[in-house]
Amino acid sequence: MADLANKAGGKAIVFARPFSKQAAMVGTKVAYQTTYSYKLSRDSKSEDTKDGKISKGGSLDGTLSMEMLASNQDLLNDIEDTVVKGNSMEFWVVYTDTPGSSANKYVARYMVADITSHEETGDSDNSVSLKLEATIKDGYARRGEVTLSLDEANSAYKFKDLGNVTNSESSASASQPTTK
């Protein structure tokens, strides 16, 4: 029997990108995440017949919920804009404690979703928080692997030298999710 290992919640990181910006923007780590939830459900209906009950399966529904502290991250404005305009977002849940098939590859879930709820709350004792709920298109996330540098995933920003920032330092690779 294979050795089983549980997945650590702190090692599951959500990245996002507006679906309309696929060509111009890489998947970006959502800053200050506190929790997320990926839920699958299927309605089941039963009908009484003279021979007993018959179950009928319904459609598959997938939901992604997240909570984070609000920040000035550009991605959060993009997320709010997709709600207002009725556009879709792409999300990745990357399990950084589950290596993939090669170096810098990690097991992940990918989904295209429509945000159905965007709630910002703040009180005098705490930071402003943001809650999102999204309905996943076609009912569920796809499993696969992403290329990711953990140094980028675990940092809110990248190291920069003291000099002027060049285009090569400020632009990110289009081949992998990054932080911004």
C-alpha cells in the first residue's frame, strides 16, 4: 500500500486571472488568502413508483469560495470588475506540498468560474476582508500540474536590486503563475 500523506491547508495556494486577460496576464497568487473551499454537489431526486423509489441523478455543481484580507493588489480590482461586467475568472488551487512529475511542477486544480458573490466587510477591530463565491463552469475543476517557483509563491514580492528596474525585472514569465 502506498504511503498516504495529508494535504496541509496552508500549502494550498489559490491563483487567479480574468479569463479575458489570458494573453496579457499570467495567473497571479491572490494576496493574503485566509481560506478557500472547493465543493462539488449533485442534486438527487427520487420518485415514488408502485415498485418502490427510483433515484434520478441531477446535474453536477461546483463552487469555489475564498476569503482573504483586502489589499491594493490589482488582481482584486480585476476580480470585482468581472463581477460587475459578468465575465469569467480562471482559478488554480496549487498544492505546494504535492510535487508533480518534474522539478517545479505541483499538483493543481484548474477551473473557469463566474463569481456569484463578492462581499467586502470591515469593522473597527479587524482588517477589511473579502469573501468570494464562484460557480465553476461545466461543474468541476480539472486536475493537472502547474509550473511554479515556490520562492515566488511564498513571497508577497520579488527581490529587486537598488538600481533602476528594467523591463526584464518587472515583467513575469507568461508560462507560469506568479506573484505580483
